Amino acid sequence: MSKAKDAAVADTTGKDTAGEPLLRVEGLVKHFPVKKGLLQRQVGAVKAVDGLSFDVHAGETLGIVGESGCGKSTMGRLITRLDEPTSGRIEFQGHDITHMSAGKIRPLRRDVQMIFQDPYSSLNPRHTIGTIVGAPFKLQNVEPEGGVKQEVQRLLGLVGLSPEHYNRYPHEFSGGQRQRIGIARALALSPKLVVADEPVSALDVSIQAQVVNLLDDLQDELGLTYVIIAHDLSVIRHVSDRIAVMYLGKIVELSDRKSLYERPMHPYTKALLSAVPVPDPRRRGLKSERILLQGDVPSPLSPPSGCRFHTRCWKATEVCRTVEPPLIQLEPGHEAACHHPENAPDQIPDDTTVLASAREAIALVGDAVAVDPAVAEAGESAEAPKTVGTAKSEKTAGTAEAPSKGLTKE
């Protein structure tokens, strides 16, 4: 992580965030209709994205995390206008692009690009690398200085590949190299915003580090703005300035990186962070609290009323079942949508009766104890009593100091 990025994270009111945002999303909704019968009548809708609002400022990286099926990838396709929104508003550089026609949206493609999740299916196996990376110039009728071939070879060198790869085909490359080709294609027209949908999820850990560090270096060199979608909380922590946590089509918490990992406010975020492994040999033998959420994620066809997380939350009360909590700022730069947040004053202090389902919403599991009996005994004696929903998770607190799986860069 560069010193410049660390400084930007420390000061969330710096010059990048003082002016108008590069991207502004307000009330973004995407419902996919469900049709049945011979007449194909609509009988319902999959609420993949159901009211997202956030800003992305020039030069920053916004990370998006959440469980599979929460709407992260759909959100990425909406803000790049690969999918048509059902409702809401998307502004890029102050211009409304929500329902632009294909003809009017074409010039926007130069400034907004996407890195796709699968490096195998996102590259046409019948085309050479030179044709794939050079396609944006042809589609936008752009003639780079020195010609397309020279510019493509420069881009290949920029992402760590050899210019000699120009005439090769995708099947001749590894997964990490294919992802680099996808990055080179996304950078061809010098975009201002890059949406990366799970850019390292299909890669080995060692290759993940290379690609993540490459994205970081390119941002410093080219001044790029990223929206990065990922499952891996270690990757998101390494690359992001701010992080948004999604659950069932909505953002439940939005904060800067340091505040989110040290003081998570939404119970769902706390559960996610408790599952992050801490590769610290000194912690062996010390029991720590992992939160295992019971039950499955509700169907986006019929999401729960009120707070969508209340069916799996150990703090849920009657107001959580009936009233949807708004995403509000509880601390400077830290927003959460919760009636009973962690590490913050209770929004509904009078409602203290926990729902019956909440008492069985989670299971607390300790880590495996080390073989050394002396270490195990010392760890048990030092452990304080725990209370469900109120005890501070040692594992959660530990994530604030956890290394990033070899991703740390000097």
C-alpha cells in the first residue's frame, strides 16, 4: 500500500472528496422479472439490487463485499450500463447516464471500463491478444499515436507481459496472465473509472498478490478510480480506501477501511470479520469467538420485511422486523443501517425485547486449542466470560492487525 493512499485514507475530507464525486448513485434498483405459464405473465421479481446510494470520488478505491447473491456483480454491471436499471439515478461527472441510449452511451465507454471476474470466459479464444486488447480502439474509432500495434504492445508491457505476446492466443496463457490481458484491455482508452468484478477470485493466492499489487501500482501511475467487488476481506482491506458491505441487495454499512475493521457497527459486518483467519502463531491455544450465522440467506424473490438481516441477527427486536433501518451516519465517515448497532449508541433504546428467533440466530465457536497443554490452560484461564450479542469478539478485533495473506507491498 502506497504512502499516498494511506494518507488519503487517514484524511477522508481531503481534496479528492471535497469536490463533486466522479460517480454518484442514488436509489439504484434492479429487479429481474419472473414469468410463468404459456402467456409468460410476471408472477414476481428477483430484487437483486434494491435501493443503493453511494458516491465514488476521483482517485479513490471503493470496495464492495458481501455474500454470494447479494447483488454485488449486478451493481457493477449497472454502473457501467451493461444492464438497464429498473429505477434510480446514476451520474457520471455530473451527467445523468441512467437511461442513455446505446448511441449516446458509446462515448462513455472510453471513461468507464470493467474487468470481468472469469479470465477464461472473458477473452475470445478465436482472437489473438493483439486483437483483443486493440478492440477498444477499433470500436471507438481511435487511432493512437504510433499505431494500434505499438500501443497494444505498450499496454502489455505496462501490465507485466511481453510485447512478443501480441500474436498469441488466450489458451497459451495462465489464469493470472489472462487477467493481466483483461486489465490491459480495460486500460486501453485511458478510462477514469474501472469497475473490477472479483478480479482475483479465480486465481491462486500468489497470483492474487501480483494482480492486486499491479492494480495498486496502476492507480498510482495513471490516477485511476476503482470500484472493486470481492469476497476476500483481506484483498479488500489491502486495496480499498472505503468499503461498502452489501446484504440482500442493500448496503448495510459504509465506512473508511480502518474504521470498518476496527469498529464494525452492523452485526452482519461483525460476523463477516469474525470469520477472517488470523495467521498468527502466537494466538495458538487462545480461544477466540467466531460467529456462525444460522440458516440460509433469504430469497431475493421475497426478502424479509423491515431489516433484511433480522432473520439471522442475534440482536433483532420487534422494530427490526417491522421497520427498515435507514443508512445513516453514526460517526464521521461511518454509516450503518441498523436499529441496534455495535460500537455506537442504540437507535431504539426502548425496544429491548429480543425476538425468539434471534436467540438461536448464531453459534459461537472457539478456535482449535494448541497441542501444548500449558498454552491451552493459560489461554482458558485468561478468557473472560462471554455473552451472546454483547461480548467483544477477540477474532473480530484481531482482524484489524491481521496481515493480508502476503499482499502487503512496501
